[in-house]
Amino acid sequence: MATGIESSAPMPAILRIGLGMYAMDKRSFQNETTFQVTMHLVRKMMAAKLITEKEYRNFEQAMIRQYQPFSGDLYT
């Protein structure tokens, strides 16, 4: 019976086989983080009925243009 050998060495969480690798530079990371936090707050504003869905969508598009987030295309 074979036993597994475990390692405490850091391992990537995603297999790299067949995937295009994307390394974020500091600026891209800051843009992504700012976009995500901003949109989270704006979603809360919409849920609280402080803004309409149309205002939300217009704001979201403006933020995508400004920050060009990596994930922006995934959610819109």
C-alpha cells in the first residue's frame, strides 16, 4: 500500500495547464481593489433604495471605464 508524501511548500491554488497566466502588477491590483470595494458600497446603496438600478448601471460603467478592472467584464 502506497502512502502519500505531503509537503508544506507553497503550492499554486490553480493548475497552470492550459490557462493563460495573468500576473497583476501593483497598479492593476489597486484598480481591481478600488473597483470591487466601490461597487460593493454602491450595491449596498441600491439595496437601501438610495439609488435606482439605472443609476447603479451608469455608475458601474463609469467605474469600469475609469479603473479597467480585470473582473469588470466578468460581472457586467
